[in-house]
Amino acid sequence: MYSLARPFLFSLDAERAHGLGLSALELAYRTGTTPLLARRPAPLTTNVFGLNFPNPVGLGAGLDKNGEHIDALFALGFGFVEIGTITPRPQEGNPKPRLFRLPAHQAIINRMGFNNLGVDALVRNVERAQRRSGLLGINIGKNKDTPNEQAFDDYQHCLQKVYPLADYITVNISSPNTAGLRELQEETALRQLVSQLRESQEALAAKHGKRVPMLVKVAPDLSDRDIDAAARVLGELKVDGVIATNTTIDRSSVAADRHASEAGGLSGAPLLGQSTLVLRRLRARLPESTPLIGVGGILSGADAVAKMAAGAALVQCYSGLIFRGPALVHDCVEAIRRRREAPSRGAVAPL
């Protein structure tokens, strides 16, 4: 079904196609026709962060920034859906055009800039969602005009608002599209911000009588020294998990493309190698008790298995959905299932 719709969607401006695609998914969900778009995978229960995920394949943040399509997205078979990035106050994001397809490379460049309706709007949407299947992650950020010195105030504001509603919360300090945001990954700034947020997390756990895991999402463009420093800080502060990685500012793999000079973060197939290297290095340096979510460049079941082999406990897709459609979810779950079952059969199942 998606193969029929894709040429039409790709003929449109990328951001308009994004909106139309979400509207179509919502319509399919409300009319009970989602099974025509995607075959739901059989359960593949995975316990991470003390939570039972129906399967280990999730939707990465950014597709549904305001949580307006939660149930429609779960209907595609995701084990978990991450919404956001959300900020305390509404903001329009960067000027358009700000989203570009690179079909020859199965890649996307975006410089959206945390466009969203604000955390209060997201909270209302989450409260309305039925959430019959899967777990919900909420990705939080800071407003563009909030200086880094006051970043904690923005993150804490969002943390407090979404805490009662989220199954886990992601602290996004790695988007390349908010000026200066990635500076929060520098060791001293990272330690200060995350230690304050950890204190808030524990206070909220006591207040609400439940502990919601808090994850930190990192960039793929960190040097080995920066990765090691981040792992040291996040391990010492006992964060619940790390998401590796966000989009990249590197263009070496798409240099010949007409959109290569566009500012923003590159995602899709060219990100697979570097994001998986960062994942592997983090896995080697973080405590074994700190799970990782692998994201970046997953366009097939084999790519999802590669993330698992590099140390991911869960994986997320986003750009791959644009090129492959909803069938990607089923493909990834089944490939991971074959990998899990292979040892008991004495041979590695073909991917």
C-alpha cells in the first residue's frame, strides 16, 4: 500500500507530505483500515528500564512532536512511541523550507528547530489518547530563546509536566537545530544539567509514587574523548538509559547531493555506520546496568539487528519509515526475533 502512496507523497514538499502522511495514518486508525497499511508483528516482549515493551522496535522522536497521533502510530505495531521534542512554550521553529529528502541516499536533512505547540498542548493530547498498546516516551527540550545557563529551568518545567503521563522521558541535548544546544553535552555542562535533573526525577518519584525512567539522547558527532566523558558522567549519575544517536551534521557521505549544503541534521541510511559506532563505544564504557536505545539509519531488519549486536536493548526508526513505509516495523521485529531464536536452533537464521 505504501509503495503506491510514496510517489505521490514524494512529489510534494517534504513538510507538507509529513503532515498529509500523519493525517492519512489517523484516518486509517479511525476507520479501522490500518491493517491494510501494516501487518502488526506478533508480541516479542522485552524488559528494559524495568518496563515490559510489547516488542523492542519503537518510533523515534520528531514524527509526532505534539502527541496528536499516538494511537494511530501504536496501531502500526510499534512496541513504543516517543513523542516530542516538546518545549515549555510554543515555538514555530526555523523558517521554511526546513525539511529535505535525499532519495538517492535514502536520507533526510531537517532543521525543524523544535517546532511545537508547547508542553501544555502535548499534555492535553496525551491525556486524550487511549494508549491500549505499547509504551509512551516523551522527549523534552528547551526553548530556542532560553540561554544554556537557564536550560535546567526549561527541562525541569517539562519534566514536571509530563512525569505523571510518560512511561519514560528523554532529555534531548543533541539536536543540531537549536543554536548552542549541543554544548550541553560538554562534560562540565552535562554533569551540572543531568545531576540537577536526576534530583528532580527522584523528587517527582516520591511525589507521584512511581519512578519514571529518564534517558539522555546524544549526538553522533562526538569525538571518542567526548563519548568517553559522556559515558563517565552518565554512568556516575546513574541515568536510566542513553539513546544513541540524534542526527549528524557530517555531509561526507552525501556530498554530491543537491541538498548536501542545506543546514540541519542528516538522518537515514548514511547515519547507520557512525551512529552504530557511537552506540558500540557507549556500550563498552557505560555500566552494564545502563541500557541503550539504538537509533539512526535503520532501513531494514538487518540494520535493526546490527544495532542489537552493537549493544542496543531497544531500537527506534524514523527516517526509514519515510522510505520503506510501515512494513519496516514488522521487518525489524521479525529480524530481531530470528536473532533471539537462532541460538536455540544452533544456526543463525538468514536475514
